Amino acid sequence: MSSDLDMELGSIGNGFGFAEGPLWHPKGFLLFSDLIKNEIVKVENGKIETFLVSSGLNGPKSAYHHEQIGSNALAVDKNGDILLCQHGNHGIAKLLANGKLEIIVDSYNGRRLNSPNDMTLAPDGSILFTDPPYGLKGQRLLPHVAQPMAGVYKYLDGRLELLTDDYQFPNGICFSPDYQYVYIGSNHKNEYIKRYEYRSGKLYSGEVFVKENADGLKTDSEGNLYLATMKGIQLVSPTGEKIKLIRTPEMATNLCFQGNEMFITCPHEVYKTTLRR
């Protein structure tokens, strides 16, 4: 049975438009996206600064864009490059050494993607990502300008493959620590967290793992699942049991780890807390 924990949350900063996609960079600093301000923020040794401008849209905003045009999820690939899910540009991009962004993929079957939201990386370099319509006007599908469905995709070596379109609003995605399973979630009613078997680069046997809605998802080394929910961070055991809820002042959008420290993005403030494992 889940219990509530009033853990000490240390504020890292506030006043953000809509914070998302936290990443602890291997070089020792925190990055996260601001979807409204269209930038990536860097926090190092307590100093907050803009790391990258125009992180999700590098051109004029169109009539079919939502206000959330910035980058969302961030990741570091096997070469040490930063990858970005871009709402406004409808794609996955890579940050080059010269500070420029290079689009890796932004279309499927001849149509642009909706607004890539979250991603997780496989050992072979595959990028698995969700593509809901949150970056589109009204946050709904616009088949005349983008995809007719909200898919979950895999990108590897120039090839984009649709893995599933089970969700209307796919959101968080992460691997189990052994890479045998993929967890996918949604923040919309009746679209719960599912666990899929991952074999040979494909998803199989998607079943509801826990009846909970969530934004971002992460697993720890022991296989516990952490869900960013409307109430805070919900911890779920590897068997699907709700263990505890770490309450946050406003909805949690995503999280990341560095050792036993957990960083939590909420729309307007970012927090840090120490986990007791």
C-alpha cells in the first residue's frame, strides 16, 4: 500500500515557464528544458544560466503550434552528444560541438511528426520516443499538418519505425535496468502505465503494469519505477505495487537521478531531494 512522504525538497530555482526533461550531464551539471521559453537551462554549482536558446523551435511560431514549442526530453548518446525532443520543430535533434542543432528525424511516412515528448536509449544506440500532440494547437492531432496518430517510435541508423500506436497521448517512456522491458505512460484518463517486452528492437505483450497516470517515467538500478504525477513522484515496485508518494507543491513533470539524489521538474520550479534506499 502506498504511503505519503513529506520529504525535504530543496528548491534549485523557480520562475520557469514549463520545466521538463531533466538530465544530469556526465560532466557534472543539471540540464532541463523550458517548453514555454523555448530554451534549455543549466544549473552548475548553484548557478542558473541559459544553456541553449531556441531549443525546440528555431523559426517563427506557426498558427498550428501550441505555446509549448521548446525542447522536452534530453539525453546523452553513446558518443556524448546531447539529444533533444523538439516540440516546435517536430523532431529529434542533436546538439553539435559548434552549438548548432542538427535534426536527426522529423517525419514518418512523408508527414512531419507531432511533437516528440520523451525518449529513452537502448544499448545499441536506438532512440525510442513518444510523439503525442502536446506541441500542436489545442494539443490535439492535426492530420493535415502532422501525423494522424500519436505513436511510439524507434530510430536507428537513419530508419524510423513505428513500434505502437496504443496510446492517444503517449508520454513518459523508459527501459527497465536490464533492458528487457519498456514502460510507457500517459497523463490522460484510462491510459495507464503499460509494460512491454522488448526483444530484437520491437515491443511485445503490452499490459497494464499499474493503474496510474503519469508524465515522465524513470527506473532505478533495482527496477523500481518512478512516476511523475499530479501529486508528486509515485514510487512503484518491480511487481507493480505502489510503495510511496513523494509530494510536490505542484504537479511533477519529470525526474532524473544522480547517485542518491533525485531532481524533479515541476512546471514553475525545480527541486532536489535525497533518496533513502
